[in-house]
Amino acid sequence: MDEKRKELADLIYPDIKDYTYYEEMYPARNLPEGAEVLRVAPSPTGFIHVGGLFQGLVAKKVAEQTGGVFFVRIEDTDQKRKIENGAEEILNAFEEYDIIPDETVGKGNYGPYVQSERQEIYKSYAKKLLEEGNAYPCFCSPEELDKIREDQTKAQERTGYYGKWAKCRNMPVDMAIEKIKNGDPYIVRFKSPGNPDKKIRHKDIIKGSIEFPENDQDIVIIKSDGLPTYHFAHAVDDHLMGTTIVTRSDEWVASVPLHLQLFQVLGFKVPRYGHTAPLMKLDGDNSKRKLSKRKDPEAAVSYYTEEGIPKEAVKEYLMNIANSNFEIWRKQNPDKDMMKDFTFELNKMGVSGALFDLVKMQDVSKNVISKFTAEEVYNEAYKWAERYDPELKEMLDDKEYSLKVLGIERGNQKPRKDIAKWSDVKYIISYMYDDKFDKNAEKEYQKITDKEEIEKIVKTYFDKYYDDSDDKETWFNKIKDLSKEFGYAREVKEYKANPDAYKGHVGDVSTVIRVTLTGRANTPDLYEIMKIIGKERLLKRI
């Protein structure tokens, strides 16, 4: 080892353990063959983006199905952007969506899982690079760096700190030692061995084969505050934590040559990278753009909690856009657990931005909720209402009655699919509550519009045909008899075969009764509604 470089490294990091200490402290994981170790590494700089949840779901699924490990590491080296309780909010969001890490803050043998608590580790590996001549102190001021960028722009050259523009790269070690002893401020830079005229080929799990020029940028690895940059920290952490696959947004694709170089120079085994396409949204002019934290409320995970979209539906939809074959699998396996039974494949993720469609998500949510029992719907809606809607909570306080209402057409072969989110529930069931039902409101009767005819149909039905002890078949036969009495076909097919012979059909007559009793033309099963409301309340409504 060069004695001068060792002197420099000792001067910068005098009381730091040798990197071999950490190599022993974090041994290779003892996992079965084929087990993958994946992580998500969010920054606590604001609300958790739905894209972060998407990344977590993907990483959790791959780790789980291979018998591996999924962990969450908090990357808080950008202290200026860090917000209070940011890490807790991230971890709480993953817990809320049952994307539970095997290791994270407070659990696991490869911690700390917060980067700001790992400073000594990063310094140890930075010291290794300094001793080997693969890193150096840089004394350039912000003003000098601005001047370098200005000169590069004028010369129409790439911006950055590299080659002839890297002023401190070839500074004699003695001069660097003297400057540090004099108290000159500095940061530590990586000394890139790259040549941009050479190309590297990289096989991305998702994007396939990509060709890049070699990295030649002497990036900062330790900042003036003693914290590492993302580039350096993630290399050290993923090595020590045994990460085998790094899934991350494709905004990091351009950093691949640098990251591969860092791993190689540090002597680490390189993990496989899979860069996921961003979630996109259709803009007003039908062009696509990235889902934006600033512009789109649905970018925040908290949006789904506030709207009351069940976590199962959010995850189901994200899996839909994560793997191209999931939708077919779900149709073939409507009742299977996607986390246990669906085989996820990273190489089947889309390489272009997936369109994030809230309407489609709500369709998925309707399917998910349609499989809930009345008790499950009640419990989830009540829990949501306690937090967000006091009026709905008051409606649901009568649990016995509410269970009957929410149980209409539930558990059937073709269950109702009218609820997409818990915030829908109040409107959807309000007509079942007398204090919410306005019998004087303007009603849309669809086919039959003559008020006198409507009144006669309703009055005749309740005077002559209605019996609250009827079973469903008897009840519907009476609606058919009523239809015939007023000149409407008993069967829809009769009307379609000879429309000139009838005023309409039984569906038109039942709609008159439905609208009169509920105020709506579209509701779940009318027979069940009438049984729950009961004779006395029905008669009051007319």
C-alpha cells in the first residue's frame, strides 16, 4: 500500500474501523438456491408515491415466491429534503397494504436500515478507496464548479467533473494532506477508471440488453456533511445486505455504468438490475405523462385510504399493470390469492410507461368488493366512516339493519358490483334509510312517463297484488299479472317479438315500482329491497 495515500486516508478518517470488520459483521445470507433478496429504498422526503407502493409490491412478490428476503431501507442521506416522521409514514403505508418487509427499521440482522445511521460503514469503504487510489479529496468550491460547468457549456462539451475538467483528480497527495491540515473544506470523490470511448453492454432484467459508454465521471461519494451520496451508499448497502436484484424506476437507467463501475472497483458482486417503467397518466390532449406528485392527487398512497378503495383492490390493480399475463390469470383463477398462487415474472413487465387508469382501478375494486361478505363490507365501510364520514357512520350504527342492506345480492353467483370504494356506500344505500329518502324528489321513470298511469300502476299493485309474505317467484308473477292488466307484455321477449301489441313490457312496470319506492331506476334486487323495508314503510313511501 502506498504510504502517502494511507497517510491521507488516515488523516481524513483517523478512527474508522477497517472495511473487513463490516465484511465479517454482515456475512453472506444463508438462503436456498434461487432465493432472491430485494429491497425498496424510499427517501423520507414527502408522502409515499403510489409508484413506491408498486415497487414494494413487485419486490415483495419476487422475494416471497423464491423463498428469499424483502427488506425496506430508508435512504435519508439528503437531509435538506427530509421531513419529520417521513420514515414512519413510509413504513406505515407498507404495513397498511400488507407489503410487510422481512427486515426493516427495528427488525433484521443487516441493519441499521436507515442510511444516516450507517455513516461509519460508508467512511470505512471510502477510506479503502482512498488508500487504493480510487478516491481523492476535492477542494473545489461551489463557485469553481459553476465556472467549470460554464466553460464546458461554452466549449459544447459534456458537463460534469471528469478528465481535464477534474481539477483535483491529479493533485499531489502531499498537497492534499497540507490543504486538509490547513482546514480547507473538501468532499471525497470517486476516481473513475472509465473511458467514454469504450462501450459496455448490460442485461437489464426488464429492459433487456442496453449499451452504454463507460462512466468517466468522478462523482462525489462523501459529501461535506459526512454523509454519502445515493450512488455510493446504495453500492455499499446492497453489497453488505446481500441484495441480489435491484428493482427501481427507469430514471436510474443512465446511472447503470457508474453503479456497475462502483461495484467492480469496490470488489463487490454486482446485483442484477431491473428498471421499471414509470406510471403514466393520460393528459387532457390524450398525450401521456408521468403520474405527478404535484399535479395528481391519486399519486399519493393516502388518496386511496381517503377515498376508501380497499387495499386488496389497489394491489390487484397494480399487479394488473405490473405483469402482462396477470389479467388472464385472474379470469382463470377468480378466487385464488395472487400473492400465493400467481407466478410473477420481472421480464414480463412492460418496458414503456404503464397507463395508470383510475376508472380501471375502480372496476377492479368493484370486482374485489363483490367477493366480500356483507359482514366484511360492513366492517370496512364502518371503519372508513369512523374516520372520514360521520353521517355514514350514523347510518351504519344500526348494524343489524345495515347488514341486511349490504347483504342484498351478496354471495350470489352474480353478486352486485355497485360499490367501488367505501366513499360510495352512503349514496348507494341512502334510499334504504327513511330519513335520507325524499319521496317528493323528481323521479325518472324511464319508459312510462304519464303521471296518471304511474299512480294507477302503483296504487293497483299495492291494493290488489302486494303481499309481504310472498316468495320471490310469486312476487314476480304478480308483477307480470299487473303488467298484463295495464297492457304491458308479461315477458320482455313477448314485447320484442310483437312491440306494436303492447305499451311496453314487465321491466317497464317494475321500474315504475322501483323508482317510486327507491327514487332510482337502477338498484339491486327489488324483491330483497322491499322485504327489508317492509310493508309499513313501503306504504308510507307512496
